[in-house]
Amino acid sequence: MQELSVGVAVELPEPYASDLRDQRASFGDTEAFAIPTHVTLVPPTTIDAEALSKVELHLAEVAARHEQFEVRLRGTGTFRPLSPVVFVAVALGISRFEELANDVRAGPLAVELEFPYHPHVTVAHDLGADALDRAYDSLADYECAFTVDRFVVYVHDADSGWHEHRKLVLGAPA
């Protein structure tokens, strides 16, 4: 039985994705260019490769049930001391992210989360206290707004890392 590692996320649009990726890199986070700038819906999850078609059908049905929504990111937050993460906070659209994430994390993607779901955009992870403080302070006034109209399924490859497998448009027929 072959296994796949999949994740589901909302990618940030440009120019915000590049801006926050570059900021993340400037704090010394080596994952900045390996992981697209995103809000997670399903964290990395291992599935049976044969189940991918069921996952895709489930996600198409979920996308069809949800309409696009507006998001505003504003300021920073942190999960310290529980986890060495600094993030840009979702200020508008939290409940819509929660509804979408709950719907996505059902059926073939029913996963138990390590922590309660909290939509955010990671800008520093697993760095020293000084770098985390710098990220927190540097982006304290950050703000942007955009429309979420799709989410992305990613598949991890041991050689090339995470790559986009499929985009699913919100409100599109399954």
C-alpha cells in the first residue's frame, strides 16, 4: 500500500503571498520558499494513495457548498509558549475559515488536530526567540484584504517537496 502526504490550504494571492514569503525568509525561516504562503485547512495528513480520488470527490463537494468570502489580515499573533510560531492574524473571515476547514476535515480527511483550529498565516516557525520577536514586531502593523475564491490540495513528494495537486473553486458545481 502506497501512502501520500496531503495538505489543504487557501493560498494568499499576489502581491501578499510574495511579500509575506520574503518577510518570512528575512527572519531566517528556511521554510519560506518551500511552503506557499497560506492559511491551512488540513495540516499534512497521510492517506492511502488509492484514496486520493475519494478525497478529491469529497473536496469538490465541499467547494460546491461554500461561497467565496472576504478576508482581512491584520497584525501579528503567536502560539508561544506552546509552539514557536509567529503569524499574521486573520481579522475578518475567521468564521468562514472555520466553517470551510470543518467541512474539509470530514469524510476521508477526518483528522484530529493537535491544537484547536485557528486560521492564520505563519511568518516565523521554529526560530530562536530573537527572530520570533523580530517577526512579531516587524509585522505588527501589517494589513491586507482579499477574496478567497478557491482552495488548493497539495501533495508532498520526498524529492521535490510540496506541490499543487488541484485547485478547487468555491461555489463551483462538484
